[in-house]
Amino acid sequence: MPGFSFHGSDDSRNKASHSGIPFTIDPPERPTAMKLPRYFLIRSVGGAVLVTLVCVNTVLLALFGIIDYYGEKRRIQEELRYDLSVIADQLTANLSEPLWFMEKGHVDRLLAGVMQNDRVAAVVLLPPEGNGILAGQGRDRSWRSSPLTTRPAMENVVVEKRAIYYGDALVGVAEIQLTLRFMDEALNRSIALIILRIFGLNAALAMILVLVLRRQIITPLARLERYAARVAQGGSAEDRPDGLRGELDSLSRAMEEMVRRISAAQRKYRDIFENATEGIFQTTLEGRLLSANAALARMIGYESPAAVIEAITDVGKQLYHDSKDREQLVGRLLDQEAVTGFQTRFMRRDRQAIWVLVNIRLVRDPNGRPLYTEGTVTDITARVRAERRLGILNRHLREAVKERSGRLAVKAAELEAANARLQELDRLKSGFLATVSHDLRTPLTSIMGFAKLIARDFNKFFAPFASAHERLTRQAERITANLGIIENEGERLTRLINDFLDLSKIEAGRAQWRDTEVDVAAALLRAADAVNADFADKPEVRFTMSITGDLPPLWIDPDRLTQVLVNLLGNAAKFTDQGTVTLTASADGTLLRVRVSDTGQGIMRESLEKIFDKFHQAQAGDTVEENRRRKGTGLGLAICRQIVEHYQGRIWAESELGRGSTFIMELPLARPAEDPGTAGSE
């Protein structure tokens, strides 16, 4: 068949060079006589298809068989473990009383009943101390049940041990062994069935494929092969074989059109070469120009490609502005086979220099010897000039940036001084908090001490005299309980005062975190108990708590968690006059989510973030009836956010005026990595 080449005979190359066309049309070669049998290729194609499909089918069937095998194995194993668990549960439940009362006959009957299951290999009762056996049943060589005097050492079994209790007393240990023998037999049968199915399906597939391939592919391909050989030997392409269908008919039509398309392609590529906007060339390694297109001729100031080829005999000296660029390009080309984006300067016919971008590759013969080079040339003079102008603008911009940077440095110094002042104010604030906490702890210590003394003296000198009088007894108990409340609340208030410094310690990285595994449900109950008094003072407010599912444990400081929960519940009770306050908790596998919702007046949208700021207290406008609320320290929610963020969690509020508020806290259930800079520090 005809073909295209960029390197033909010397005569054709010279003709192409003078005409400006860098390629020639090679004449078609006549094929040699076929030496293989006529149907060898066709039969090999059919055989390859048959073997491929059978192999693919075998692999797929084997894959599905393996999946079925392991699925059956897993099912039998799960069934075996379930039966073993059921047998163990039933046996330990039935043996507790007979073992306690030493009813050996009853025990033997129970063991014999378990051995009725053929999959039970042995069942042994061990004493609590584990030495010797109390009773046992095993299997002999014929798989019949027989008594045991020692613990069996059987292979290929699954063992389950269960402790037997009578009440709280451990009376023995039951060991049940189930054999895997029957499972192995079932799996072997499954493998045999899988292999038989594979062989059967492959045999059926092979027979069907032989019939289909012979009728639909092999015979039509043989006719098409004879047609292709006739066309290759110079015969007419019009005499196509009849009776071909589908893709084979399309293939014969394509072969008929091939010669016409080759001629059209030749004209097409010649037009592309001649009308290209980039310069296209071929040169020898010595620098002789072999071919060029019209775009290259116009680029360097010539009327036609023939004029360029005739005028330029050494491109290094006549075309390159600096011949060393040509030497450098050839050196790189011999090492790399192709060079792209090589920027250099050409000399036009009128001696004006232009900037060009050269893309070139080296063409070798089949033995690897260099023949010639070919490539493209793009005029980038306008781009180079634009880049130079851009460089000038960049220098001016750098000077302007330098000047601006100086002014910014002055501003940065002013900001640094302001920051130092803010840090000093923060230290003064921390000192103020420490002083206030100390002044509060001193009277609290006295209150708690006197409350304990009063409780001790009252119980020692007054309470015994009230035992004979019912009313005095109730009053004495009430006084004792009230004193206990004073002590408990005093201790809690002391902890709260100590926590008053937490915010400064947390921000300074000096807080102490006593992390441990915490039962979340118990922590929620403790927090609810701590705020019961707040809700008792407001009978119009109903408190409810809902815990979804079994909450997993949380790795956290329990006092910190209680501090956050009590703060949120206390705020809800304080700002709700009627309705409900609801505490809900749930976990989704990775996060613990706690929600505290109330039916109070709500918070304005623009204040939802400010309420977590330090020393921010709810003002008129934050809520509708805030003027009649009692003031707080303004640190509660700020401390809550610092604690939650320390554990990589988050806390936020959702609210609308007149529709209540909801505070949501999320904490990761995974144990956080310990921070060596803060853990255990004060």
C-alpha cells in the first residue's frame, strides 16, 4: 500500500527540496508469495479467541467458586460458634445446682445429653481450682460417647470454657469441644462441586464458541483474507467479497476506500506544510538547508522557499546571528535527540535581527546513524520586546514595594508596642483575678470551718436530747441536713472560686488537666443534681433529661466536664422563667453531642458569638428582659469554650428572640494526644 516518508531516495529528496516539499510518496511494494497455509492466521485467531474466552471463563468461575467456598466456610464457622455458645450457655445453666449439691448422676445425664450432638467432641467439668476433672464425656475411635478420666487433647476442635456459678459461688468450669471434622467434609464436597461446575461450563462454552466462531468469524475472515491478498498484489479494489455482514462488511468497504484516502491525505499534508503559520525546515548536520516552507521564507525576508534553499548554504553562518548558538544547538541535539524552546536570533535578508524559538529533532536511519534534522521556527520578536518592557515595569514596581515596605515596618513597630501594652493589661487582669480569688477563699474557709464545728457540736450535745421527742427529732435531722448542705455547697463554691483562675491558666498554658475515663451518663446525672436547687426555686420551669442509647466513656477531666455542664444548666435555669429546660446527650461513634435547650426569651443573633467572650455579660438588647437578671462574672461561657477547645471540641449557641436558646457542645470520643507542654502542669 502507498505510504508517506520524510526521507526517500536522494533524487526524490533533491526534487522535494527545490519544490519546497519535505516529503515524497513511496511506491507500493508487491508482497511476496504467502508461505503459510491459507487458514493458518484465521484458525489461530479463532483458537486465540476460544482459548481466551475459556481462560477468562475459568478464572471468573474459579473466582466465584472461591468466594462461594469462603462464604460457605464462614457460614459454617459462624454456625459452629453459635451452636457452641448455645450449648455452653445451656450446660452451665443446668449444671449449677447439680454441681452445688454434688448430684453426680444428674451431672452425668446432662453431659450425656450434650454428647447426643455429633459435633461435640468432648465435654469436661473442671473443679474451680483447675486441678483434675470432676466429670467428662469424650469420643472413642468409632465416635461413640465414653466417660473421661483426664482432660482430652484433641486436634481440629473449637473450645469454649464457661465458669459455673451457684449464686455468687464458683462451683466449677465447663469446657466444651466441638469438632471441625464435619465442617471439613462439607467444604471438601463444596470444592468438588465447584470443580465439576467449572469443567462442565467450560466444555459447554467451548462447543458453542467453536460453532459460532466457525460460522460468524472464521469463514468470513478467510474470504476477506483472499480479497486483501488480491488487492495487495495490484488487483482491483472494487471486487469485494459478497455475503459479509456487520463489522467484516465495514472492513471490506474501508479497504476499498483506502487507496482513495491515501491520495487525499497526501494532498492534505502538502497543504498543511505549505500553509503553516510557523516556519518548517529540514537541514543536514553540516548546516545545509534541505527544505523550507513559505512561512519560513517570509520570516527571514525571501519571496519563496526555493529562493531560501538556493541562497542559504550554511545556516550557522548565514542565518544565525551568532554561529555559536548553532553549535550549541547541534551539541544538545546529539545528546538529547530533540530540543524544544531553544531561543536564539536569526538574521533576515535585510540584515535585521529577529528573535525566534526553535523546536528541532534529530532523524536517524535504522542503524542509528544521524541523517538530518527537522523542526519548526516561531517568530517571538514582539514577545521578547514585551518581556523587556515588563522587566522595566517590574524594577519600578520593586522600588515602589520597597518604599511601601518601609512605611509598613513603621506601622508594624507601632502595632508591636500596642501589643506589648495589651499583654501588660492581660497580666494586670490575671493579678486582679488571683487577688479576688484569694480574698473570697479566706471567708469561705471560715464559713466551712464553723459549719463543721456547729454540726459536730450539735450532733454531740443537742441531737441526743431530741431523740425522745418526735418533733425535735425531725428538727434536729433538718438542722443536720442543712449544715451538711452548707458544707457541700461551701466546698463546691471553693472549687468554683479556684476555677475562677482557670481562664488565665488555660490561656497561659499552665492549667492542670486530670484526664481519666469518665462515665458520661453519670457525669450528666451529677451535673443535674448540682443544679436541682436552681430549678426548685422556679416551680414554673420543668427540667427534663434524655440520653440516647448507651453513651461510650469519654477521656476527659471529670471536674472540667462537670464545670461545663453545670455552667450551661445554670444559665438555662437563670434565664428561663417558665417552660422547660432539656438536657440531651447522644453519640454517633466519633463525637459526643450534648444539647441544653430552654424556652426562655432567647438571644439576639448578633450576640451569639459575643456571649463566649471574656467578661461579656448579657446586657439590655442581648435578651428582652435582661434588665431584671442578676449579674455574673462574665467568665463562665469563656471558660467553657476554652475547656471544650482544649479537647479538640467545639461549643456554640443557637437562638432567636422569643423562641428560647440552645447551647450545643461536641467532644471527640477518641482519646486525644497528650500535649507535653500542658499536661500535668500548673
